[in-house]
Amino acid sequence: MTLRGRLTAAFLAVAFGPILFGAVFVASTVTAVDRSRATERLAVAAAAVRTSIDALCQQLRAAADAVALTTDHPGAASQVVGRGLAAAVQVTDVTGRVSVATPNAPPAPWRDCAEPGRPAGPVAALAVRVELRDVGGARLGTVTAAQPVDPLLVARLAAVTGVAVTLLDGTAPTTTVAHSTETDGGREAVLAAVSSLREERVTSTPDGRYLRRAGPVPGQPLPLVLSVPSDQPPGLYPVLVAVVLLAALLGVAMAWRLAWVTTRPLVELAGAVDRVAAGDLTARVPVRSGDEIGRLAGAFNRMTRETDGYLAALASSRDQLRGHLAVLGDTLASTHDLQRILRVILHSALAATGARAGAVLLTEPGGVLVAQCTEGLDGRWTGTGPPQVPLGNSVVGAVAATGQPCRGRMEETAASPGEPRCRTYIAVPFATPETSRPREPGGNRSGEDAAYAGTTGPPARPLGVLALYDRLGGEEFDDDDLVTLRTFAGHVAVAVDNVRLHEEAQRLSLTDPLTGLWNYRYLRESLRREVERASRFGRMVSVLVLDLDRFKKINDTYGHAAGDTVLAEFARRVRGEIREVDLAFRQGGEEFVLLLPETDARGAAIVAERLGAAVRNTPVTVLGHAGVGESIRFTVSIGIAVYPDHAETGLRVLEVADEALYAAKAAGRDTWRVAVGASRINDPEDGGRGARAAPAVQSTREMSVSAVTRIPADGLPRAGPGGAPGASVERAEPT
């Protein structure tokens, strides 16, 4: 389609669209307003019907109660009927025999006001039944008050609600009209629409009426249908169709004329744009008028002149920018925010080379380059998700694999998956300063030399690639741009290496080098964090303190190297018995700590049992003093405390668990205890950890304790005084 045809279609859409939309909107609004008003009227009428029927039922209940409260049932029934409170009253005994009945009672069936569900047949009267009892509360029978359901009642409901009321007789498919205030044609429409009525939803009929059910519901047992006529004006839709057709004819004529007037100067402007896109910044557009198109042509001419001057200024400022790169490198190397570093370097590289877009890609495990920072590449990637390029594939993948920089021109249709669509590109690899190439003897390498991997020597795995795309003006990147980009790549390499070294140092500061578990410093931070989380969400945190039994004896017998082997193997078994969310720490020496989030005492006891079995059942092979492999069996004692059951702070929970550990030691070792606080005494065989002290009246010089346990309701052994019979008493013997 030509530009003129597109403009004609656009003008038609702009002019004819609102008219069509307005016509549809008016029609739908009128229909919606009409339906909304009818729905509101029917809702109010339904509420009035329920209120009227409920009032009638309450009146019948009052009449039945009045008869039931007297001993003269015939007289009371006559008075109730005479006053118009009920049309009929019946009194039956416990056998169902009618003892009292007023004359002129409505025919059966009578529908009880409290009876649920829809009636299976016609309803002749509404009734209320009341139990008749003597002074002692014994049941004597029932009193029933009834009111006929007749055309008069339906007419009164229609007068109260202001809508037409229809009483149905029977159920579908044999539903008929018992009484109605509708016309004959209205009754037929009601019967035709009864099958589509669902509960209290409003339904329209072909003749323009709106219907809804008004029962049966609790408090209103009659199957009624309410209806109101539509208020929509006649002949609305034909008028709207005529207006739309007339507007369409006028719109076509006007759109064609406007499109013809507009396209002529745009054709000239398009030709000039093509010349500029090809690199001819001397192209100019003739200004034929002072309207918007004329101003656009003038603006285009000014833009080409300013762009030409901007490119010249950019080329001269590029050399000046190189002189500031050394200061920029020092500044960037002083921070550990990798994303900020990459953004600053990429932005500076774009400004220095005049590129429109660029990306910094880092090598990830698996031999894949992943874009960590991009600018100006939104919507230009050929793939989906984070841009990823396997090493050796496409331009940047080949640069990373070979270590050789690359620049050139590319057709947009030839872009490989994971690379942006571009016309010109330049890509430079960068590697860590230590692996890029050997140092000169007695000299230091610059950032440029460190980044450039295309040197002699064994190839190093690069850190990544710095790539720029589409130089301003459409020209290809030159050798000067390659030198500039190598300098920026050197800064990237130094910054990335510094950040990774900082992250590794931070990791080493929080882990134990022998076991690979978290250390005591991270234990305090993690304990505070987990206790705060448990307090905020109302959860539990279990703390287990573990101590290898008689570990000092292992060191003395087999040597400290064997002890280190035991500690490392114990840490491995601990990691194999806990969940990913659990945390394991080496607190010091042979003492370890486990944090079990969202775990109660019983769950912690299960973990303690598993850990004890994992340590007890499998010996560890170590090299003794003589260099001969020996098999060592060892056990572990465990103390358990739970936040917030045993303490209100993290450090106190750790202390209480530590005290429970001494109770486990005193109970014979190779066991676990749920903690209760007590003082401690030293056991040389356990590195100063041994039995728990008995009450304060005992001397610690006696080296004797009672590791007592009491079995509570949950069956978990606990540490504390007054334990169960048979608790062990142990004397700690120095080694």
C-alpha cells in the first residue's frame, strides 16, 4: 500500500472511528442504563415482596401464638379470624386429629412460611404452625394459622412494589401461572422465560420486558416472578446506523483530499533521509511552505548540519578523552560494585568511540558469555532472555575463544543468535592481569597490555569481551578505536579481578578452612538473623551444640593430623544429614553448632539421633604417628535448645544448648539432651568439656556430677536436676 493509501486509511480511522465508536457506545450505554434501572427496580421490588410476605408470616405467627397461649382455643381462634389476623385457624392434637377449625378455611395445600425449597404444586395458602404445650412443657398438638394466596394477595404485592407480579403454579416443565397482574401477552412471555430464570438474575424477554425471580427464599416461600417494561426509546438502532453510513461517505472524500496534499512534501523528505542514512550529510530538503511539513524540512536541514559538526567535534574530543583514562581507571578500581564499574566503563567507551550501543559480556561456567551490562541495545537482540553467546560462536564468542580483537561491518539480517542487530561492530577480549601474558622482567604491564590476550604464550581463559556497535555517521570503527577499546578492556579486567578477589576474601573470612563450614563470626550473625526471623513470623529455631567425645585422646594417641582428618570427616557427615536451609558452623576446636530454622525440639531430636548414628556406625581411617592407617571410632554428644521455648535471645539459646551439651556428656556421652541450664566442670578428655555440675553445694574439685534426665510428656530426655532413676553418674578422669 502506498503512503497516500495509508494516510487515507489513517484519516478514515481517525474520523470514522470515533463516530462508529460513539454510535456503539450510545447504543450500549442506553441498553446498559435501561437494564441497570430495570435491575434496580426489580431488586427494590424483590426486597419489598420479601418484606411484605415476611410481615404476613409474622402476623400469622402472632395469631397462632395468641391461640396457643389460651385455654379457650375455639374462642381465641374466632377472635383472631374476626380481627383479620388470619383467614383460618386449626388446632390439632398429637395424633393429628383436628380439634378446632374455623369456618371458611382456604383449600389445601397450605405452604408453611418456614418450609424450604420450591413447592411441588400449587400454593393455596400461607400457614404458620406453632407447638401447643401444657404448663409442664409436654406437647399437646399444634396451632396452625393460614392466609389464602389469591389474586387479591398478588394484586396487593403489585401495588406495594410498583411492578407486575406473577405467582407460578407447579415446577418446570409443567409450570403454569396461578395468579398474575400481567396482561395476557405478558403472561405468555413470563412462562416462556421461566426456564431461563436462575435465582435472582435479571433476564430480558423479546418484547422488551425484564424479569427476575423473587422466591422461594428463606422468609418468602412463594414462587413469584417480577417484571418491568423496558424504557429504551423505539427506533434507536436504525437512526444510529443511518448516521454512521453518512459519516463514512463524508470521511472517505475528506481523507483522500488530505492524503494527496500531505504526501508530496513527504516524498521529498524521504529522499533526503535516504541520502543521510547512506552517509551523505550534505543532503538538504527544499522548504516549500510555512506549515508543519515546511518546519519539519527546515528542522531536518538544521539537524544534518549540526550532526556533521558534532561528528567533527567528537573526533577531536576522542584524543582528549584518552588522557583522562588513567585517572578513570584508578577511580574505578577503588570500588567493588561491579555493575557500577561496568556501567561507567561502558558509558565512557561509547563516548570515546562515538558508538551508539555496547555491551560487556563476562565468561560464566559452562563456556558461555553472558551480557552483564548493556546500553542502547533494547529491542536489538535476536534471542530471548538474557543475551548468552557460547565461546567460539558468532563474533564475540570467537573473540573470547581466540583472544583476538575484531572489528568490521555486518548485515542486520546476518546477526547470530545472542548478538544484536547492527551494521558495524568492534569487540576486544580481556583477561585477568596474571593470566593474559607473561610479565616483562623487572617491569609492570599497563591495563591495555593486561587486557589484550592476543600475545604469545599459553592461551588463558578470558574474563569476557567488551563490544561496541554502530558508530555514529555509519562509518566503520578504525584502528584508533581498537586501541581505545583495549585500554577500556584493561580497566574492565582489573576491576572484575579486584571484585572477585574481594568476594573470595570475604568468603574466606566467614568459613573454617579445615572443615569448610561457617565459622564463629558467621555463627553470631546467622543466629541473630534466624532468631529475628523466627520472632517476626512466630516460628521456632532449634540450636544444636555438638562436641566430639574424648577428642583430646584422639589427638594425643594418633596426632593432630589424624585429629584434623576426624574433624573434616565429621563436618562432611554433618552436611550429609541436614537440609539445605540448615546451617552448620565450627565454633572452635571439636565443638560445632547447627541452626535448624522452623524446627521444634522433636525435629531437632530426630536430627541429633541421625547425626549420632552417622558418627557412631562408621569409623574413620587416619594415619597414625607411624604413618600406618588406623581405623578410629568416635562418638558425639549433642545439646539441644529451641527458641523461644528455652530462651528469648539468640546468644542465650546458644548458652542453654551448650549447657545441655554438658548434661549429655554427664549422661555417658554419645547421646543428646534438651537443655536446662547448669554450671559446668572441666573434663580433660573432652578438651575442657565434660560433665555438668550438680547443685552448687557440690565442690567442683570432686569432679563428680549427676547427669540426670527426666522424661516429660513429649518423651524427649531433658537435662536438669531431679531426673529419672537410672541416670548415670560419672567422674571425669584427667588424661
